[in-house]
Amino acid sequence: MSDHVRIFDTTLRDGEQSPGIALDTGEKLEIAEQLARLGVDVIEAGFPIASQGDFEAVEAIARTVRGPVITGLSRTGFADVDRAWEAVRHAERSRIHVFIATSEIHMAKKLRMTRDQVKAEAAAGVARAASYTPDVEFSPEDGSRSDVDFMCEVLQIAVDNGATTLNIPDTVGYGVPEEYAALIRHVLATVKGDYVVSTHCHDDLGLAVANSLAGVVAGARQVECAVNGLGERAGNAALEEIVMAIRTRADHFAGLETSVRTEELARTSRLVSRLTGYAVQHNKAVVGRNAFAHESGIHQHGVLADRETYEIIDAASVGQEAAQIVLGKHSGKHAFSDTLAKMGITVQGDALNQAFTRFKELADRKVEITEADLEAIVAEELGDSAVNRFEFIDLMLSGGTKVTPTARVVLRDGDGTVEAEASGNGMVDAACSAIGAATGVTGTVVDFKVSSVTGGRDALGDVVVKLSVDGRMASGRGVSTDIVEASARAYLNAVNKIVRTKAEPRERTVGP
């Protein structure tokens, strides 16, 4: 059995199904490129038939991102399979991931199919996928609650029709480690053929990582996971925790290894957090702000004497102690570009000019610009490859504790400008209302998050806004040393996405 454990990242598919996350193509590409830099083996880029936007994002990733296998999710229907192939066929290495439910409750209540119908669907769907690519993955959805003998019968049909990876999903997070490990061992002992067994565990009982690792010990050689544990409901197994558990406890995992470049974990976590608007809890394992912080005097004394007294992971090995890059208002474009390149961010042409201009604006207000600040600037300016209709020019504010706050905003709209003034229940509300009046786009702010990129009085504020307009949802982000300006930039970013988003129905299927 191989000693290599494939890391299958589903941040862009299952992770994006987290409530409130709506990534556009540019943002998905940015995450996919970082995942390739991280060294994951497989990127599940989306569910191509769900919407035109999902199809375009998967296709763009397949055409652009090199290194990992690029896969798209598909039900067993031929229309799904064909659409998935159209989206991934330009990839350096492509895969189609086919699924159908095998639990009694899913077959009866959701599919309304008999066991024989499910078997026929699995055979046809996998065979169709195998006619396009030799790399086909099959998942019996809700596997952990399925009749194990029936599930293995369906798995055997999948292998016989061309499946090369068998994923065993704990779709609703029902499993416990010993039970899930036994299920993996049973599949390996029962289903004949040449295939790799994969895990896909949800965290409804807080056991996603434990179940996944138990599956690995039982013989699974692929783990499906997501950055920061994003995913439906309570989320998926956290990629960073899976990777570091295998690496740190090599004694327990009998020398198993992954291809992940662990020093990129913290940066990947921060990028995904900013683009999705999902903050990482401070005490999150591996990538949380407090993961390597020590307040207790006893702990501090021990760590100062020898790091290993209270730290089982070297912070630098996961990118938590990267050397701070300090730029300021006197830095030139070459130094700026070179610094981004060293961070693994390639920006050229107009995109570089745009980011550099924003950097200089902020450098005039902030004494030092750190690596974390640069990541925030690039995330704000370059997370979206599309051309924005409205551009931020100026924001003027007035108000006080006993005066109604008012805001006046000036925006560029094509070759001209638009401006408007509005009052509000606070400076942020006034600024957002003024933007709504100037653009003609008004909606409801369903979520608003403010965080500090770095420490200090001149720290950059990072604001993420989720805006709902006529049933369409868009997230925007902005950074500035001024929280109101950052909020206005985030709101305008969301407005621009709403303006250019096509009104299209999006089919939302949970999947494995």
C-alpha cells in the first residue's frame, strides 16, 4: 500500500456551500492558485452544472492552474457528467467526481429510487465519465448511514465501470472514529479491483478530522478536506489539521506523508478567510492567531527555555513566523513587485499598477506595511478579475454624538463621475447609503465583519460586507486605516459584483 496520502481540497465546492459564501471566478482562481502553491493533490473546483458561473469558474481553473488534478462534481445523469467534462477537459490532469446516495433515507426521501435504480444510475454515470477520462471518482452519498453490503455492491459496480477512486462520505457527520475505520477496512476487503479509498467527513459531531485520520490508519489514501474546515453546516475536516497531524505524529501514521508545503498553510488560511468572509477563530488549531501564543507564566518560562516544552509544531513550519517584510511610503514599484513575488503572488501590467497605487495610498497613512498588510491589499484589489463599473474616488463625512451622521461619496462611472449624499444611523450606514444613492443599487447588509490585519494604532482595518439585492448575494471587502472608508470600499465592491452578476438560477445540491 502506498505511503502517500493524497490531499483532495474541496474548499471551492463544499467549502463554498457554507452559508453566506459566494465566490466569483476571480476569487476562485486566486484560491486555486494558492492551493496549487500549497501542494494539494486534487482541487475540486466546483459543481459545473449548478450554474453558468460555477461552470465558468471550474473551466477557468482547469485552463489556468497547473500541478493538481482538477475535478468537477457530477450527479450520475449524463447531462451532469457531460457538463463536468466540458468544464475540466482543458486541465493538465482532469477528473470527474460522480456521486449518488446509497442510504435508505436518501434513496426513499430524496432520490425516490429503488436499490436497483441506484445501481443502474451508478453504472451508467461512472461509465459515461470513464468514456471521457481514466480518472473517475465515485461517492456513495451518506455512506456512513448506508447498509454496508448494499453500499459495497454499488462500489463494486462503480469500479467495474471505470472508477479509480472510491470516496466513502460521512455526509452528515454521523460516524465515530472506530466505526468509520471499520467501514474503510470493510470496503478494502470486500470491493475487488485497483482503486484508492478516500475519506470525506463532516464535522457535525466535531469528529471530522478524527474520523478522517482513523480512515487513513485503516487504509484510505486520499482525504477530502477544506481550508479552515469550511463546508456545509458545521464544515468539513480541516486541511491544515489533517496535514499537520500526519506530519507531527509520523510515529502513529507509520511514515505516511503528504505533498503539502506546510509553510504555506497560514497564508492559505488567511487568503481563504478574507475572500470568504469567514473569520478564523483565534484558538483554531495550526492556523489560529493563538495557536502559538503563551500567556501563562509557567508556559512562557518553558517555551523560552525550550520551544518543545509546550509546542509540538514549529510555528515557522506552517508559515506562522514568516519574516516580516516592511515596506513604506518611499518604496518603489520594483520593491513592491519583488516583495509580492517572494510571497508567491504574481501581479503584472495594469493589475500591478492598480495594486501599487493602492499600496502608496495606504503607505502615506501607515508607517510600515507588513506582509499581512500586503496580502490584505492584494486581496481587496485583485480578488476580482472583472472590470468594475464603479470606482472609489472620494468620501467625505460629517457628524458627531449629537449630530446625524452624513456622508458624501464621489465615484467614477465610466468616463464620468457620480456623487450622492446621505445620512444614516452612524458613519458606516451613511457612507453605504450614499453609495446606494450614487449607484442606484440598494439592498440589505446581511453580514458585516471588521478585523485588524496587524497590531498598532495605524493597523489596517479589514472589512467584509455581505449584501443581498433582490435575492442575489454578493460579498465585498475593503481595507484602510480608516474603518469607515474600509466599510465603504467593501460595500462598493459588493455593489459592483451585484451589477455585473447575471440573474441566473443556481441549483444548490449538497453532494457528498
